[in-house]
Amino acid sequence: MAPLKTSDFDYELPPERIAQRPAATRDASRLLVLDRATGAIQHRTFRDLPAMLRQGDLLVVNDTRVIPARLFGTLRREGPHPGGARAPGFVASAAAPAPADREVELFLLREEPAVAPERVWSALARPARALHPGSLLTFVDPAYAASVVGSGERGTRRVSFRSTRADAPPFEAWLSRVGHVPLPPYIERADEPADRERYQTIFAREAGSVAAPTAGLHFTEETLSAIRARGAATATVTLHVGAGTFRPVATENPADYVLDPEPYRVPTETAAAIGDAHPPTRRVIAVGTTSVRALESWALEGRPDDGGWRETGLFILPPFEFRVVSALVTNFHLPRSGLLMLVCAFAGCEQVLAAYREAVREEYRFYSYGDAMLVI
């Protein structure tokens, strides 16, 4: 068998097939059903999902919550300084007029350990070249300000946030007020108030993601009631999705690609529920590729039942032995992406790409706000 290439996971997608907004209601999305044993395809709607489940099936969902990770601020400059950074204590003079302040954007990636009351985050910045150690940022709500305290890999910046007054709200409350929904870059519009609810799943509990586990976006309380009426159960894992989910696989040999580690946990009750499952009579159905990665990483760790936090950089490529997951609910993913490679590892490259071509012909909606796929 020839070595896999990233170009093996390519497909043609007309731009108009990229969903810019969610469906009118969550469960109104379409559902392409792929039988991985035969390659057979059915075209359904997401409301049909409960009818396709069996008594005893276990759906495992990711209960991570998306944070408002996009911040727009102002880079404050008091005077010229080599490299563009603000010189501590610099006082502008008449001979050296202060340059204009500059608007900047931060995309918070991950909170780092820090000594209270500071809150230090790793962030992408635009324009990154304008932000140097010592740069000061202010925001529309002045209860917090930020300073750049260092640089990291791939052009990231370490940004420290501090309250500016004694009665400042908790940082999370402030961020909720000033932050924006981190819609993915292929959604070519600004975030809107409705996105604060629609870009969260109904399972969202544990704040920490900068992207939604999008397969969960289709579920409603009515869907869950119908699932339970079928005798199926649900359980949760948590995997906080990082910005790497948007990053294309840049190497032609996908085995050379390194996925940024992400924190995850499998609660003790979920571990117990999975231990009671006995495929094929009782299936473990992962809702989303993030749930797959959490469950399979947990299995590779020896299935610990302590419910503790761990990190995973598991990058699933064909061939891969799935130790836990026996069925998958997922969205349609970008060409040449690690998420598409995972689905191909689960259901076979030829069958998955054939299903994607069929979805394009049938005018399914793709990506985060798009339609869904069930692989059984």
C-alpha cells in the first residue's frame, strides 16, 4: 500500500456550499447516513436520528463551552520607539509627536499559569508585528487592560490581563461582555448576537474552547427526549477545542503533522457507562471528532476511571484501530484537514470521499454551521 499523502484527502467544494448561517432550527439540518460496511448512503434529516438508534446505544457528547475568544482593542502608544514597542516611562515631546493609537485584534487560545491577580493568555494577534513585549492594550470596557509579556510559537503572543479598578467584575464576566464569538474564518461575516446561542451546543457546560464541537450543534431537547424514548443513553466527555482545529495539514506526508495538545477528561460515570457497552449489540456513538479523540486517547491511556484531566495530541490517520467508538455523528469537514482524515480512518477513504461528492451533488451545507453525517 502506497504511503498516504495529504492530497489524497482533497475534494472540490463550491464556495456557495459553505454555510454562512445555521439552519432555521438546530434539528432541521440534513443528515447523510453512511453505512461503513457497505458504502450505502441515505439522505435524511437530523430529526430522524433517534429512529436510527437501538435500545442500549450510548451517545457520547462533548460538553465543552466556547468562550468569546475574539477581542478588539487599542494599542496605546506614547511615542516612537525602536521596533514599535512602547518605551517604559517614555514621555512624548513636542519634537517627537506621539504616533496614533492602533486597533488590534486578539484571538485567545489558551490560558497559562500566572500569579493572581494576573490572567495570562496565549493569543494570536493581528497585526502581530505591532505587538511587542511592553505593548499596552485597552478595550471598550476599561475594567481590564492588557500588556504583551512575551512571544510564543507560530507568531503567538503572551498577553497579561489585569483589572484597572477595585470594583472590576470577574475576568470571565468582563470577557463575556467585551469578547466576540470566535466564528471560523470560512464564515465570511462578523459575529451577530444570535451566534452567542447558536454557536454553543445544548450540552455546553465547561468553558474553555475557541471553536464549537459542531456535530453537537444539531441536537435539541426534543431530539434528546426522542433518543431516550428509544432506550438509548447519553454521556459526556470534555475536550477543549483549540485553534489548531482550523489549521490545515501543511505537510504532504500527513504523518509529519503535529497537532497541538488539547485538555480533555472522561468523567468516571462515562467510563462506567462505556464499560457496560458491548458492541455490536450496544454501540458507543461519538458525537463529533472531538469526542472521538477524547475517547480514543482515553483508551490509549488504559481507560483510567479517575475522571482526571489529561492532554491529547492524538492525530488519527488511516489505518487506525478504534478501541471505543463504533458509530459517529459528524459534520462535513474541510479538504485536506485532519478532521476529514479522522473520518476516513473510521469509514474508509474511498467511501467517505464518495459520500462527500454525493453531498456536494445533493447541495448539502458544509462546515461548522452546515449539515451532518452519521456513520454506522
